[in-house]
Amino acid sequence: MTIHYIYHSCYAVETDQLLLVYDYWKDSPDQRLQRLLDQRGDRVLYFVVSHFHEDHYNPAILDIADARLLLSYDTVKRRRVPKERPTAILRPDESYSDELLTLHALHSTDVGISSLTFLADGTSLYHAGDNNNWYFPEEPGEHIHCSLHEMEGLFLSTVRAVRKLTPTVDHLMFPIDPRLGSEMLRGVCQWMQQVAARHLYPMHSWDRYDELVQPLQQLSQLFPETAIIFERGPSAACIPS
């Protein structure tokens, strides 16, 4: 299995049987996703959309006739997707299952869903969408519509929901957003204190990759058992502990 960073919060998971694309918004400058699509052969193609925000959804996926579309309920409503088009319309606490995977839709601290996916071989993948402890230390009201205390409680409840399904996730795709400043690691640390992650893939960093280097080194020291796969350009790199 190979996991490719595409752009922003989009990752593509490639196996011998499937190509699973999370939260596609834009392709990478070197057209990484398009190359994967051109070379997928007879593998089953999935697009998972966590919510309707512009930076997580591209309507072009609707035009790929043989793609299995697993869309959050708010995406279908707010983007006016014909209800017959998605393979599944997902709300929190609902699941989709077929011969290759099972996807559990879970709550998010923002709109839409986060998702925990189990492939047929047992591999687990969690894509947070916009689920995070959005702890803006300065002027939080500009970004969230609840208190910091309420936000933290909501976030921790989403972590507990994951833990009920599995104590360990093989591949964790999680927002590490420089806009949070000194609190950008707060959510991911709380998550990994409750649910172990073998591999972590940062996302939702708004092209501010340089601002992640030092925090991710700190994170690696806190969780040395987790391999951090940090993408800044054409190729991925592991953050040294």
C-alpha cells in the first residue's frame, strides 16, 4: 500500500485493488492525482468527502462515472449533488461497507464527518476532515462559534468514539494548522494520547509548510513510536526523532 499526499487535506491511498481519495480539492502542481487516475487500471476508485467546504470538495468527481462516491450529508445538501449519484450519503454514526472496505462516519467539531476506514486486510485509516481541537488562543470568535472549553469537550468526545472502534490506527491523516500558532499540536497530541497511530500524515496547513518543521520535530519526540510522514514537495519524508 502507498499513501500519496496530493494537496491541502487530500490524500490518495493506493493498493493492488483500489484507489481511495480523501477530500480532493485541487491536484498537486505536478498532477500527482491525475497520474494515479491515469494508471489505476481496473482498481476500484473511491472519493470520500468529509464536508462541503470548498477546500475539501471538487465537483469534478461527479463526472467520473465509475467512481464510488462516499459523501457527507452536508456536501450533498449544500453542493446540490443529485441524490442518486453518491454511492453512500453519510451522517455521523453511519457506516458504508463493500467487498474492499468498511468506512465508519464519525462526528467532527466542524461540519460534516470524520471517517475511520478499515480495508479488507485489516489496515485502518482515519481521515479527520476538519475534526480538530480548534483552539485559537487569540480571538477564537472569528473562527469558532463556541467557547474554547466547549470546543475541547466536543473534540475529546470524537476521540473517544474512535477509541471505541480501535485502540490503534495504522494511518492517521490529521489537521496541523499553523493558524493555531502555539496550539497547533494541541489536537493531534490529545488524539494520539488516546488512540495510538503508527503513521501520521499532517494536512490542512495552507501551504505554510516551513512553519510545521519545528512543531513536527517536537511531536516526534513526544511520540517516538509514530512515523511522521511530512510532505513539503514532490516526495515525502519522515521526521527524525
